Amino acid sequence: MNDFTSGFWGIFIAAVTLLGIAWCLWLLVSQRKWLKITKEGDVGDTGHVWDGDLRELNNPVPRWWTIMYILMCVFGLGYLFLFPGLGSYSGVLGYTTEQELEQRSQAYAESVRPTYAKFDGISVEQLAKNPEAQQIGQRLFLNYCAQCHGSDARGSASFPNLVDGDSLYPRTPEAITETISKGRNGIMPSFNGVIDGATATDIAQYVRSLSGLAHNQLAAIRGKRAFDTNCVACHGVDGKGNKMLGAPNLTDGVWLYGSSERRIVEAIMNGLNNRMPAQEAILSPEQIRMLTAWVWGLTHRDGAAVVSTAQ
Ligand code: HEC
Ligand code: HEC
């Protein structure tokens, strides 16, 4: 496939390229009388004199240089004949960078296949206990996930912590595989225009009370009423969240954005839109399985679920 939308530009560029080389050759030929001259001073000097006795001569370029010059032009023409370079002409070898990339990634996939082949048919739960599989999983995580989730997988503001046992989505092998392959998009609508600033502050006080943080009791009572109207659809009547919607548990003391009144009011007024990009185009199914096992293993030491640790 070529990048030219109109046939004209392909031809134009090819013509300019060929004319460029022809011009280089013409330049050499037009100076050909130099070729026959070998002795210094044969063409005389230019008459330019510096510092009294420094004369500028008009000597020919050396023969080796002339030969190299011609060879370069021949090389250029040969290259343009074999490889793409003349507008939309694709070269007799039919080379494309796309094809080269594909061949290389196929060769790479082939070369790593034996590494993954020995884990075929082993369950994610078993892989999570296999030291070699865990090592591969960790290396993949450091390459593909650590820039967002942190090299210790403990995340940071808006990037979920994957080791604390609390999670937005179910922490099952299937859900983790889906997260990695298809990505996730956690969306909380903005309540701007629905809830006024004072009510948002009351709700924030109520939300803080859910995890036992310092709060204004009167405001929290008012806040609960507004919470019951606006928030329970996603966060649940008890505020414990809904893993199908990716709505976090607001009672466990684990915060993705922060527990301050300001942060909670911001979430209510501005809404949230948090995206994890899909990785299925980047990672092979085998790699995704290794990562699933590694991530699952973070919260399922020895196969048992780690209890959520409030912090
Ligand atoms: C560009 C940043 C980014 C990269 C790279 C990234 N993630 Fe994520 N990940 C996120 C965000 C943001 C979320 C939260 C999505 C949401 O709020 O719905 C998330 C969510 C998750 C979750 C769900 C967490 C929960 O609490 O349920 C898992 C599991 C996960 N990522 C694993 C991975 C793995 C494994 C990789 C590497 C293949 C990876 N992520 C790469 C940003 C990223
Ligand atoms: C349509 C569903 C939905 C509704 C309604 C909703 N939320 Fe959310 N909320 C979410 C989702 C999804 C997230 C997680 C966003 C993310 O993945 O980053 C979230 C996150 C939050 C957070 C951040 C938690 C943390 O760990 O930092 C707070 C606080 C919050 N919501 C409070 C509220 C309050 C208060 C209301 C009512 C005014 C409300 N939500 C209504 C879906 C909803």
C-alpha cells in the first residue's frame, strides 16, 4: 500500500529524485576537462592571494573522489530500483517495513513459544504457585503495567492498588483476564447541577463516616439522605460498592482518589472517568495468562484470598 492519495505526487517525487541524480552526474561531466588534468597548477590559480604568499589554486578533484562520486550515483539508482523510494513505485524486491515488522514479531513469538508451551493446560491457580511462571509474570508486569500500577503494584491516585485485597472489579482469574485484554473504563457521572455545593459537602461528611473517619455528625445525617437518593444505585445501600459496575467500596478505608472532603466533593461535582487501556493488541494470550496468574497471586497467597487490609 502506498501513502499517496493522488497519482500525481508519486510521479512528481520520482521525477525530482531521478532529476537530482541526473543533475549530479551532469555536474561531473560538465567539469570533465578536470579529469584529464593531473598536475598541480595546470589550470592555473584563481588569482586569489592571502597574506602575501597564500595562493588559491584551481586543481581538479582527485581521481579516487571522482570514482567514488560515480559509484554513489550508481548505488543510488540501484537502491531505487530494488527498494521503494521513487514515489509510489515499490521496488522489484517488494520490500515493506510493515512486512519486516510482521516477520520479526512472528520470529519473536516463535522464539518465546517454548517458554510458554510448558505452562499449557495448567490452571491460573496452579500458575500462581509456580515460581518460574511467577517470575515471567512479574517481568511482564514490570514491562507493561508498572508505569501505571507501580513497580510494587501498589498503584497511586486513580491507579488501583493490586495487592491490598480491595478491588474495583471482581478479583477472579476471568475478570482479571478481561481487564487486561479489553481494558476498563470506570465512569461516575458528574452531579453538577443535580446536587449543590452544600449538599455535596454533607454527602462527603457522610461518606467519611462510612469508614470511621472524623466527620461532622449533623452534616453526615443530612448527607445520608442525599446519598440514599443519588449514590446507592452504584455504591449500594450500605456503601459497599458494586464490582460489576466497578463502583468502589466506600466503607473499607481504601481510597483510589483520597478521603479528604475536598476530594470527595470533587468526585461528586466533576464525576470520574478512569481508563485502563486494552492490552490484547500488545500482549499474546499466553502473556495475558501469565499476568493474570501473577496479579491473582498477589491477593491469593497459597490459593487463599488475602483479607482486605484497611489503611
Ligand atoms: C495507562 C495506565 C495503565 C496501564 C499501562 C495498566 N493499567 Fe491496569 N488499570 C489502570 C486504571 C486507570 C485502572 C482503573 C480502571 C477503572 O477505574 O475502571 C486499572 C485497573 C486494573 C485492574 C482492576 C483493578 C481493580 O481494583 O479491580 C487490574 C487487575 C489491572 N488494572 C491490571 C493491569 C495489568 C496486569 C496491566 C499490565 C498488562 C495493567 N493493568 C496496565 C491503568 C493502567
Ligand atoms: C453510575 C454509577 C455511580 C453513581 C450514581 C455514583 N458513583 Fe461514585 N463511583 C462510581 C465509579 C464507577 C467509581 C470509580 C471510578 C474509577 O474507577 O476511578 C466511583 C468512585 C467514587 C469515589 C472515589 C472513591 C475512592 O476510592 O477514591 C467516591 C468518593 C464516590 N464515587 C462517591 C460517590 C457519591 C457520593 C455518589 C453520589 C452523589 C456517587 N459516588 C455516585 C460510580 C458511581
